[in-house]
Amino acid sequence: MGDPVEIVDYDPAWPAQFATLGGVLREVLGDAAARIDHIGSTSVPGLAAKPVIDVQISVRSFEPLDAFKAPLEGVGLVHRPDNPELTKRYFREAPGSRRTHVHVREAGTFSQQLPLLFRDYLRAHPAAASEFADVKRRCAAESGDARQKYVAAKEPFVWDILRQADAWAQGIGWRPGPSDA
């Protein structure tokens, strides 16, 4: 039996938690990271979320892997080479540490731009963020401890938001702002 999917009210401490981690990551990665961004639901003010800080590190290339893997492991993050998503390299917190997801993606790729657009759209559209919170709570309640079921249940809504975000981006000429760390 897994852990139940827990959606909690927005915690105003999340940005500071990211800022602390982001500062450490910037220090150890230096120029190896083109960007370090707070992504995911905890990066959207007011949005209910799983209490997990998601960080996206944008690199120019996945090779050499040790350019970012060694520094990340040096600060206690654990590389998950078995991650099935081939457009990223994935790291998690050390055992016993606060749950953290670190997604390393190549700068300028679709997979790198998508979470930034999603975040920025939700930040600019509080009604969509509120609706997303309702969807997440409902999906979590229906999924119990089946995380994959939770992810699959909210996916149609996420893609609907992304279609809206794309139209918004085209209309305003959206580009990612400066790196968060």
C-alpha cells in the first residue's frame, strides 16, 4: 500500500523553501545551470498542492552527465536513472529529507518550456488556479494511495489548461522571465 495523495492548502513558506534550495543549487552548479526555477503547484501563489517543492534545472546539454550529477549528489540529492521520462534527468531528496523533486531538462526544449508556461499561466489566472485546486482535491480523494491513478485523473484538465496557456502565450508574446535562482 502506498502513501495517500495529500493535497494541502497553499503554504506561504514554499517560496522561501525553494529560495533556500535554489541558492544552494546555484552555488554548486554555477554556469552548469542555465536556469534554476521553482515549478509545479507550490510555485503558484494560493494554489493547493502536494507539499513537494519541484525544481527545474535547465542545462545546455545532458552530456557530460557529471557536470550536474556530481554537484547535485554532493548536496545530498539522489539520481534516479530509471526515470522513464527521457526528456529529463531526475533527482530526489536524500532518505529522511523533505520531499523534493529536481527535474533537469535541456534549455529551450518543449519539455523545459512547458512547466514554465504552465506556472506563469496559473500565476496570471487565479480563477484557473482555483479550478485546478478543486480538480486536484477531487482526483486525490478518488485515487486514495494510487499516485498513478491521481496523475491520470487530472491529466485531461492539465492539457486543457495548457491549451489555454498556449493561446495566452501567443496573444501576449510570452517568454520565460529571469531564472528564479
